[in-house]
Amino acid sequence: MSVSAIHDDHHDHGPAKGLMRWVTTTNHKDIGTLYMVTSLIMFMVGGAMALVIRAELFEPGMQFVDPMFFNSMTTLHALIMVFGAVMPAFAGLANWMIPMMIGSPDMALPRLNNWSFWLLPFAALMLVSTLFMEGGAAAAGWTLYPPLVLQTGAAFPFTIFTIHILGVSSILAAINIIVTILNMRAPGMTLMKMPLFVWTWLITAFLLIAIMPVFAGAVTMLLTDKFFGTSFFNAAGGGDPVLYQHLFWFFGHPEVYVLILPSFGIVSQIIPTFSRKPLFGYSSMVYATASIGFLSFIVWAHHQYTVGMPIEGELYFTYATMLIAVPTGVKVFNWISTMWKGAITFESPMLWAIAFVVLFTLGGFTGLMMSISPADLQYHDTYFIVAHFHYVLVSGAVFAIIGGVYYWLPKWTGRMYDERLAQLHFWLTTLSVNLCFFPQHFLGLAGMPRRIPDYALQFAEFNAWSSVGAFIFGFSQLIFCYIVFRCMSGHGEHASGEVWEGASEHGLEFTLPSPAPYHTWETPPNVH
Amino acid sequence: MALHGSYFLPHKATQPIIGSIGLFVLLAGFSNYLNGSDIGPTMMWVGAGTIIYMMFIWFAAIIRESIGGLYNHQVEISFKMGMIWFITSEVFFFAAFFGALYYCRDLALPWLGGDTPGTGVHSTHQFLWDTFKNVWPTNGPGHIGGNEEGEFEPMAAWGIPAINTLILLTSGVTVTWAHWGLLKDNRRQLIIGLALTVLLGFGFVFLQGVEYHEAYSEMGLTLGTGIYGSTFFMLTGFHGLHVTIGAIFLLIVLIRSLRGHFSSHNHFAFEAAAWYWHFVDVVWLGLFIFVYWL
């Protein structure tokens, strides 16, 4: 299958010099680093917006911002975290790890890989610039529902085209990842020997190719409805605003799995290493991931129970959604079984992985509650759903990403991070994330609506706690930045090739030296 | 320098950043134009020019490397897989617009017309437009667009659209015939087949233009004619755009064939263009059945 690599410039086997190295690079490790650093910056920008929201909600009444700006903050916070922080972090991990894990010299289409990344900063620039435009940034929520979103001012077309650029970037990256995995594996690296992280990304990439174009189509219809007189979402012309919701959630539901499947992969790498056992139920993990990917396409309208659907639709989407609990349960039990009777140690990556299993499962359970359409009439658009998706996306996706960074950082930089600081970071984050989001379940059940800058007095206490948790969470991440940049700047103990005891049995990447050389697997390894 | 059996990895790619800047300027310019700013069109020209330049130097690099023998079989497989998944993503783009058509015809419009068996009358019908009857094609209860009376004439299937169907199906045959020529190193067959395909492609686009002109000038049918006009023009418009792109793609392949770039065992660009062409062909069959005919 795979063969050795050649380069178009034989005198230059290291990185190029100067800043242009980062602009013109085609090296998967460089591009991985670019993705990860961009992700961290956007995580901080999106996080600052979250803190504006939580500062406003710290007590009842209007404090700092006007309602329109508040709504822009919720909209941009979500768009930036989804498209600017979590997805680029996964793309960065894919770039760094997939070639090293499958024994490939690089990504299959290196120039395209550069473009996938370099579209992102321009999309981010376009989106953030809308904050300064006449009429303010989009304020209709990240779902951009019409007719509300059509009232956006000068920012409207810029917001739509941001989505288009992000879509192009994601589709190109997904194509590259699929081709790399299917075409670039080392001899002996059969599909069913691939690390789970590679498997989960393969399925994620399939999802991206199917959904990003649909989202692009939906926002294109928004654009033509506003500027070119079409009637897609206008009932007077025979269209239907609910049509947008169907198109959006046909994208949106698989999209939230795009945000979680690679996390499953990361956790499935970390837990076996620190349990010193192979992953329990490898093939069932693969099939469960594929099942989740398939089911994600046929459950979308469970986001729309309250909008008015035929009763048959409500019933179908309820039962189909509940099915997802089965493969997800398979995964959770497999992670627990992997730890069972293992020789477990609790280095930072393992702490994040265990916290992921516990807190993601909690977020999964609240999801199951909302899958029941009659019950969802109570939860819909309250803080309960806010609590739910932050449990699965912050203490789920983000925790897995941070765990993955601790797990592979020594491989990337050749330096061990400061374990004591990392433990401090973990405990501060884990306690504060629960302080922030756990009370929101009660707020939602008691009826506090989301996306409103003010609330009734009886919600005051839980909101105050939640805001305190949010600020502790936000500032704790500065510790993370410090830890990462210390390693990147060459401080800390030297890491061995294996990094973690016995890790070389769990992945090809740990058979390479640390830091991983600029080019790896130019001659492919033989996998047994 | 070309080591046989080695996977080629390019370095120092300047094309992508140029493409990103071009796309950014184009779309920021389009936004400015839509917002009524004077600078918009200029930015759009600059952006579009930059993107065309980027495509030119990117494809030039690929062609140079390919002819230089730097690509082994595995690189070619990467290209082929990449093209297949790109076309797949395009299929899903069209699926969004077909989905909008089905949703409106089969669900939204019957509800607007008061037809909801078993669950009583839909409130939109009851309170807003209780006289609206759902008959396709329609521009909705508000009679959006159309002529002065809000009327319009739908596009009939058995005129230009049927001719265009024949044209595209024939072009699918000619491109395959050209491929057979290429496979047995028959240059004449390759070039005649490709030239015919390109002519048929641009002929399709021309007839589509005639049809659009008729719709706008005589039938009261425009992009703004309610949901019928919206779905009709967006679906056929995006398809027409793809036919144009495909025809240009085939034209480039024809020029490259005239220069002798392809051989019976090395002609990925030809295959990619042919796959793309079959894709627009299949989309057209869906359009003909669901947009024009039924």
C-alpha cells in the first residue's frame, strides 16, 4: 500500500526559515501546529464572549451590555467555539497524529492541506469584523433562523459568506483526511488495526462531506431570500421558515457528532495507555462509531419538537433519537471495561479522559431526557438545553482535546509539561465547569429561557454561582496556555520516545523519537 | 530526481494563500455590493482575478509535476479519491435544494392549503390565507412575483428542456467515446470526441440562456416568483453554473490533449473531467423529472 516519500527540494529536509515557513508549509506537523494555535486563540476569543454573557447574567437586571449586543455575543460565542475552536483543534490533532499513527509520510494532498488551514484565519477575520459593522453582528443565535436573522444589518452577507468559507475549509480537510486514511496506510496497517482516533476521524470526515454542503445551501437560500427576492422561507410565497430549520438541523445534528466523535477517539487512545491494557471491545467501538454516524443523519428534527410537526414526526424522531443511546452506551461500557483491573495511573491525560467519561455520560443522559418529545416541550429553549450541550461540548469535546494535548504534547515538543501545574489546571477546570453548568439544569427546569439578558428574581442565586464558575473556568485556561507555551519554547524535562510507560504498544507515534522529526515514516514501518 | 515508487510531497506552496486572499476579497466585495457600497464591484473583480490566477498557477504546478514523472500510482489514487469525494460533496449541495423543493411541495404547501388529515386545519391556513388552494406550480398565497396580476406561466418540460436532456445524454456518449479513443491511443478519436462534448456543453448553456430569457421577458417567471420561481431558478441556475464549469474543465482537457499531455495510462485530468461531466448529467435528469416534468 504505502511506499517511501520524495520531496521536491532535496537539499532542504528541515523546515524553511522565517515567517513564510508557516504561510507556505505543506508539512502535516506544521499545519497541525497552525490549527492548534489558531484553535487556542479562538478558544480565548470565544471564551471572552462567554464571560460577557455570564457577567451580564451574574445578577438580575441589565448590567453591562444592551440586549442586542448580548444576543450577538451568544451567536458569535457559539459560532466561534464550534467552527473556530473545537473543529480546528480536531483538524490539528488529525494533521499531527493521523500520518504518524498509520505510518504515512504526510497527508495525501499536502497543498490542499495548507489551503484548508489558511482559509480559516480569513473566515475568522470576516466573522469577528461583523462586530464593528452598522447594525451589529448577527444576533439570531448560531442557528441563524429566519425570519429573525434576516433583520441583521450590514453584517448579514459577511456572516453568510463566513459560513461558506468555513464550509470550503472543512470539506477540503475532510477529503484530505479520508484519502490519507484510505490510501496512505503502512503495509500491514489494515483498517481493523487502525487506532480508534483514526477510525473516529474517518467517520467524522464522511459526516463533514455530507453536511457542510447542505449548510452552505441553506445559508445561500437565506442570502437569496434577503437580497434576490426568493421565497424559500417566506410562507406568503409558498415557502416555509421551518424548512430552514430542517435544512439547518440536517447539518446541525451530524455536526454535533463531528464535535464529539474525534473526542471518543482521543479518549480511546488515552484510557488503554494509562490502564496498561488494550482497548476493550475494539471492533465494537468501530461499529458503535459507525452506527452513531449513521443515526446522526436520521434524527435531526428532535431539535424542532416545539415548532409544529405532525404527530408521526414527533414519534419517529423520539424513537430514532433514543436509539443513539445504544451505541453510545457500548462505548461508555467499553471505556469502563478497559479500566477494569488495569494497572491505572492518574497522569493528567488520564484525569481528563476519566472526567470526560463521567461528565459526557451525564450530558448524554440529559440528551436522552430531551429526546422524549412530550417532555421536551418543557425543556425546549431553556437553560436545561444550555446545560446539556455544554456538558457534552465543554466537559466532553473540550476535555478530550485538552487531554489529547497533554497526551501528545511531549511527542510534539520533546518536553514534558509541568505535571503539578497540569493537575492544578485539571482540578480547577473540572470543579469550575460543574459549578458553571450544573446549576443551569435547575434553572432550565424551573423555566429560565436561554438567550435573554435578564431574568426573574427567583433565578438569581443559581445564576450567580454559574457566573462564578464560568470566570474560574475561563481564567484557569491561562494556566493551560502557560503550560503549553513553556513546552513549545523548549522548557521542561526531555521526553523519551515512548513518553508514557508502555505507550509504544498502543500506537506507532510512540515508537518515534520525541520531538517527532520534521519528516516521519518516509520509509513506512512494517505493522504486524 | 524522480524515484520510482515514491510518494511525491510538494514543498513551499504559495497557491493556497493566494487563493484564500482572493476568496476573502471576492466575498467581502460581494457583501459590500449587496450592502450598496460602491467599492464592492471593484473588490469582486480583484478577488475573482486573484482566484483565477491561483487556479492557473496551482494547476500549472500539478501539470508540470505530472509531466515531469514525479507522480507514482499512489499519488494518482489520491487524486482520484479526492475527486470522487469532492463530487460527493457537490451531490449533497444539490440535495439541499432538491430537499427544499420536496419539502415545500409535499408538506409546506399542503399545510398552507389547509390539508392536514387527522389533525384539523393548519392554523396558518385558518387565520392567514383561508382561501388558498394548493395547486403546483404556485407562487404562494401572497402571489409573490409574477406579472402585474401576480400570475406566471410555468416552464414546460417538452420544449427546450427535452432538447437539453438529449444534448446532455449525447455528450455523455461522446465523452465516453473520447475516453475509448484515449485508452487505445487513438488521438483523433480523443480530440473529436472531446470537441463534440465541449460544443454540446456550451450548446446546453446557450439554450438554457434562451429559456431564461423567455421566462423573464414573456412568462412572468423570475427568481422572485414565489416558491416555484425560487426552486426553479436556484436548482437550474446552480446546475447551469456547474455545466459551465464542467464545459470549461473539458475545454482545458481538450487543449491539453491537443498538446499531447495524456497517454493511455496517465490521464487523471481527463477522468476527473469526465466524472464531473457525468455528475452534472445525472443532476440534470433529476431536474428534468422533478422540476420540469412532474
